Amino acid sequence: MLLLGCVKEVNDFELVISLPNGLCGFVPVTQISDTYSKMLSEQVAEGELQEDLNSLSDLYSPGTLVRCIVTSVEKSADGRRSIKLSINPKKVNKGLTATALAAGMLLTGIVSSVEDHGYLIDIGVRGTNAFLPRQKAQNYIKLAKKGPDLKIGQNVNCLIVEVKNEGRIVRLSIDRSEVAASLATERQNWTLSNLLPGLVVKAQVQKVTPLGIAVSFLSSFTGIVDFMHMDPKKSVNYSPNQVVKACILSIQPTSKLVRLTLRQTFLQPGGSPNQISSDRIGAVVEESAVKAFFKQFGAIFELDDGSLAYARLKHLSKTRKSFKPAAFKTGCKHKCRIIDYSLMDEMCILSLKYQIIEARFLQYKDVHAGDVVKGKVLALKPIGMQVKIADGIKGLVPSLHLADTTLKQPEKKYNVGDEVNCRVLECRPEEKKLFLTLKKTLIQSKLPILCNYEEAKPDLITHGFVVCAREFGCIVKFYNDVKGLVPKNELSSEPISSPEEVFHEGQVVKVMVLKCEPQQERLLLSFKLTSKPVPKGKKEHTPVKNHQVKYEIGKMVDVKVLKKKENGLEVSILEDEGKAIASLPTVYLSDFVANCKLLWHCLQEGDVLPKVMCLSNKGEHIILSRKSAVISAVQEEQVARNFSEIQPGMLLTGYVRNVMPFGVFVEFPFGLTGLAPKTSMSDKFVTDTKDHFVVGQTVIAKVMSTDEEKQRVLLNLKVSECRSGNSAEEGFALLSQYFKEVKEIRNLLRRRGESIVAQSLCELVPGKELQLVVQDVKEDGSALFSSSGATGLTVTATRYHLGGEGIVPGEKAKGLVLHVDILSSVVHVSLREELLKR
């Protein structure tokens, strides 16, 4: 099959070609021309670079139209089709003979030799020598701006100017104006066996249908213009017998099927299709309207900027079974994502699949150095492990990075199909290369990520890995190929005579930046992480030690957030002018486990928290709490200050200190602890203790017994045993406190105003009514929606809350907000009538 294609990408060893109808093909470096392949073979055999051999990037650039022939269609391991192509004139023009050549014909040729007065062009016709005079190439060379000469292996559109000796000698022109004006005519004696894509012809409309137009051309040929290749400006104005200019897109010799295009770009040979900004790829379009639906192919949509786009049938729904044609009537609106751009169709390619719309990565350019990503093991190779990050995105974990230590037999640790957490070391989108690490120390590091030399400021401490240890010191590498030197005198506070015996390749190290020269890409590092000596005349700032400022348990203070840590906040106590530093663990931010994580997420450095209680003060280490139930218990003296005050039957407010298989340890203010055995943990049967309690959870415990000699307290956490006389009142108080904290969290988000998502989260409250559009119906019966009132959020309803309604993607509905999960940005809604009417 012969096709007109457009160069989409130029790689080291292949050209990626955009084909009609959103398809893509690949031209290997060995399928350019016989002359180019011979030069490649000679270079490999001799092992030396040949002066006349240019790389593909020197010969081709994106946007260049090329004629190609399909050599094979292969299926990859993941079921994807790979179309292999050739642009070798011997294959593309194989239907032509020397006697069939005529003046005015437009052929594909490849430069095979550079001569004094011009160029020899390989047009693939046996027995024919094609010559391009230099004066007929000057205009083209000047406009191309790729040097003073054409290069061997370069593809050119050649117009036959003169034919001599029955086609044994032909003279060519590649002058842009001459090529652009060329038109295939009956005089040139084209036949179905030698007809070529890229030829511009005059065609007559025979029949107009919803799928396209049937046309006749060159007297005896018929062809089809499909719905994607009618001129968008005239698509409704075509009528039988109308004469139009058309360009041949493809020829299928076996079925004698010829496809053409009426798009203006292709009606002047030598032109280049319109392109879009690469930033547009990956964009999510909230509402795109259906312009036309074709049940065997897909749908055409109008995007928010008025341009047309195409979605294949398989991209209109998650599965074939979940596909609902009724959702794609003209005018129906859908949320979609632009996943590609077809140069040959001059259209964006869309997907309506929810998993693609929500995908974190769509292209290599979406992946950045330092990102922590999940992947699946594809293969183990001698150079490392191949990992799939997303559809079409693969990365390599070099052997050095398979673990913190070098693995001699990685196949014993990893299997194909295993899911792994990786960190991106380097991403080169233009080369489609991605390098990852599985070193746990690097993945879990909370230190700054060093991705470029500009960020390497003096005193910065970060993690890197040793790539070289020699007598002069160590070379340490970071992300994006940033590397620096640790000189011998900075390896340790103790002298090291042989660094290569102490440090090894791949070793993860913590380093401090001493000096950096970004322009020269020079970086000086140290393994000695102590701060620099204080210059003379300057006093070193020493904070007042906390033991000098006593805070008794129960004392209420206001604090300011200094630093966010993995397990809590480091704060300063304001009444002491910030000199007293304390810890506020995440689990002590609230009585409610869910709110603890939310508050930690929303709070930032500099925020002030009022009315926080001192929970313990062990010399230099002050621990604070915001648990309202614990604070109330201390203020109302419903606590035991020492073991002798604990009596069986007492109800005490505390928090879970540890969850063990045999029970739960509970801690109370003033440092007292007790154990609730597994049998006394819950009114329900307990199989796994971790299913019932988590560390930090606020609990009310009933004292069952005490052992003064062993200082042990046995507790009961069953709700039925721990009720007080005013359980209803206490329940309402807790509920009121919960909503008060949720309101506080919303206010924090609102003040930040960092994103549309944050603003949407602030506005949504349980009971609010939303206008929804169905995006997807899952196999378990649940559904996903989009809503203008929940921009950037995931809106979902369980099967029960769909109320038994049969819904399809694209359908509009009303929903009531049940719950807003702020951390995961998920809104749970209900479509049940009985709730909507209330």
C-alpha cells in the first residue's frame, strides 16, 4: 500500500511518520535509499565516521511530506500495531518503467550523489539516470536553509522537465514554484500500477454521503474522500458533477481503492501541513461538542477554540460494552483530553476514557527529574531493568540503580509484572529516554532535589550517588546529569588515603554544596555536613534552651508553625518570643484521624495556631496537642495525675499509643498508660486489631483493674461499656467539634487560594446540589461525573446512590453532595430522588 505521510519525529535510527486517519508509521534508517544504506554499512564495517554520511536529523525535519510504502504491520507484546514503512524510491516507484516516464510527472527522489554541475537523484526506475542541474535546485536550497548543497539521503519532490533516449536520461527540477504548480494529467499516462500518492489532480464529484465523497479523476480512476479530508470550510457545499482539486492520499493496489484529500494544505505539492503548539497536547477540554458520529470509526468534535478534533471508536468509552451511541448525538458535550495531533489530518486526536483524562503522564515531556512514579517491570536486561510508567512511556533502571546495594542476581528480587516505586533520574523527551532509580534512600529522601547547577547554592544539603572514587576524591551525581567533585580533603573529618577503598560506585551519599559555577557546570561538594565556622566579630545565635522555660502539662499557649516535618509540625511558642521550640505531632492536631491529615496538609510555615495545650515537657522536648477532648478532660480535672489516682470504673480520655496483635496501649495526659486487651477492644469480634484503631486516635477508656506492684492498668474500649450519663450530649459536642474543624480547614484553603481545585473544595459542602454530566459508568455500577461546580475534582456516586437510574456517558443529571474528601479531591454525590427532594 502506498501512502502520503508527514515526518512527525526524527530519531537517531528511524523517522516517525504521521499517516492519514490518525495513524503513525516508522521508517527505519535502512529504508531511506540504497545509496544511504550502502554508506551506513561501510561506516559500520570500517568503524570510522564517513564525511558524506549525514544523520537523519540533518536530512529530515518535522512537517516534511514524504511518499512511503507499507513494508509490514507487526503486533507488539502489548497488542499494539506497528506499521513499518519505506521511502526508498526503488520500492515507492516500483510501478514505474523508463518508457512510462513523461515530462510534467511529479516523482519522489533521493539524492544519491553530489556532482560539480548538479546532483544525481535516485528515482528508483531501473535503467534511468536522473540528473538535477544545480540551477534547478538553488531556489529550493536557499529556502530550505540547510546548507549550500543538497545532501546524500535527502528526500526531494522532483518534477520531470525533460525525458531523453526513451527514458534512460531524465532532467529534473525541484524549484518550489514549479513543483507547487504541477498537476497530474491524462497526457502523463498514469495507470493504477504506477499511480503515486501526493499527486494533485482535477476530480469530479460523483456522489456525496455522510461518510464522504465519491470522485472520478484522470478519466478512468475513481476514489473516495472520507469525512476527515473534506475541506472544513466547504464540507456542506459539495454537489454531484462539481469539479474540485484533490490530492491522492493512498493507493491500495489489491483492492484498487484510492483515497484523496480536499484539504487546502495538500493541494500545492511541496507544502507542509499546519501544526499546533506542543503545549496543547495533553490539555483537558471540559466541554467538547459532537459534530458528527460514525458508528464504525469514531466521532468528530468541536473544541473550545472552534477547531475540529477526532476520537477513534475505542477512545469513546472505557470498554465496548460500556459504549452508548445515544451519548454521541450531534451537540452532546463531553469532557476529553487531547492525546495527539495528526499532521496528515490537521486534527487533534482525542480520548474520552476517564483513565486517560486523569492520567498523570501522557508523554515523556510530562515526566520530570525527581518525580516519584509507579511502574511495572517489563524486562530484565544486562544493562538494567525496563519499566513501564504509562502507555507509551518506558524507562530504564540501570543495573547500578536496582537497589541501594549492587545486585548480583536481580532476577531473584524482581519479576516481570512486579509493580515498583521509582524516582526519575533524568528524562530526555526529544529522545524518548527515561532513566529511573530504585534506590530506597533516593526515593524516600526528603532533602531538596538537585536538578540543575543554578539550584546548587552554598550550604545546600542533598542526596546523591557516587559514580567515581579515585585518589583525588569522589565524583557524585544527582538528577539531570548534574555532578560535582568531593575533593579528598572534604571526604571526612579524618584523613582518607585511598578513597576508592572507602567509597564505591552507586553508593548513596549525603553531601553539602561548597561552591558552584553554573555556567562552567562546576560543582564543589563536601561530605562534612557541619556548618561553617563563625567569622570573627560575629556572635553565633544560640536559641534559649527549652529547659530554661518551663511549661507545665495543661498550660494553653499560642504557637507559630516554623517547619513542616513528615510526622508533624515544629512550632515556636509565641508568649516566649519564639525562643521556646516545641513539637506538634500530626496525630495530635485533632481528635479526628481524618482531620489530622487534612490540617497538616493545609497548614503552612508562618501560620499561627491558638489555644494549644502542653501535653508533656521532658527537659528540652515539649510536646503539644490540639485534641479538644483531651484538653477538656485536663481543664475539667477528669484526669489521673499519678498511678494512685486511678480507680476501677473511671472513664478517662486518652489517645492510642500503640496497636499490637494482642491489644491496644492507651496513653493519658501526665504520662500514664494502660492496655486494652483484644477481648475488651470492641463490641464486635476482633480479628485484626489494626482494623479497629490507629496510633494517635482519641479514645474514652474505662479502667477495669490496676496492679500497683507492676504499675499496670487494664482498660476496656467497648462503646457499650464506656458510655457516661450524658452520652447524647457528648456525641453532639464531638460532632459539632468535627464540623468546626472542617470549617477551619476550608477557611485555610480559601485563604491560600492557590488553585481552582482548592477554591472548588472550599465551596462544596454536604447538601449542596450540583449539575452533573456523566463521564463514565464503571463495571461495579458506580459512575463518574464532571461538573462546572467541581472543576478539577473527581465526582463519583456508588451504584446505590444512582437510585436505580440507567445513565449513559454525556447525560446530564442533578446530584446532592454527600461528602467531600479534601485530601484526594473526591466528591461523593447521590442522585436518589428522596435525598434531592429534602
